[in-house]
Amino acid sequence: MIILNNLSKYYVHNSQVIAGIKEISATFKKGEFVIITGPSGSGKTTFLNILAGTDNYSNGEMIVGCNNTEYFGDEDWERYRKEYIGFVYQDYNLIENASIYDNVLMSYELNHDTDKETTHKCINEILEKVDMLASAKQKVSTLSGGQNNVWQLPGR
């Protein structure tokens, strides 16, 4: 669970203080599906970057599980991102000249320390879930936009 209490992010530009987000309070439960909407410039990306631990907040409180992130160091944030956060980027961040299998393998190996056989089995299960197992050797550059989107979604 993630709990936000009066979370704010301020930027200083030319001696002016600008609110990126201001006093957001919310609770996100494990497995909950949440949609963040708003007009351009309303702070959606800032808010998501703070939730992901890739940007810091200025005021307020963010509690992850039972831990107040105010006391998180770099290693705590790394562990949080590795274990609890998944990203689906608009531009996909795939290695175009690598196969579908190899793209999944690179991500998997960053997050798991398993033997080769277990790794291979898990990657095949992931690809099967998104109906891409038959195309595992295919280069990412040959995928359609829809295929590119679909196989990334179950990342976490």
C-alpha cells in the first residue's frame, strides 16, 4: 500500500516558486487499478515520477507499506523501484535489433538471480502469457505497434 499525505513538489525558476503538484492525499492499495488524468501541464508526470521514486517531493509524506520514504536513502529507492514499480514507457525503450526473447531476458536478468534453465522457463512463460512465444526469435524492429504494446504490459 502507498499512502500520500499532503504531498507537494515545488520548483524554483527565476526566483519564482512554481507548484508541480500541490497537497495530494491518496491511498493506493496493492492490485488496485488507478488512472491519472488531467490537462497538459497539470503535474501528471511529476506525480508519477514521485510515486516511482525517480523524483523527490518537497513537502508532505509518502508511506510505502509501513515505511516513510522521508528516510529512504539511494539503496532504499533502488530496492523500491526494483521490487514494486513497473514502467510502461510511451516510447517503449526496446532494443530494436535484438529479439523479443533477448529484450525480455535483459530485463529479467536485472531483476532476478536464477540459473539459466529457470530463467529460460520464466521468459517462455512471460512470452506465452502475451501470445508472443511463437515469435520469440523475431527482432523487435519487425513488430507492429500493437504487438510492441501488448508484449510489454505484463512487465510487473
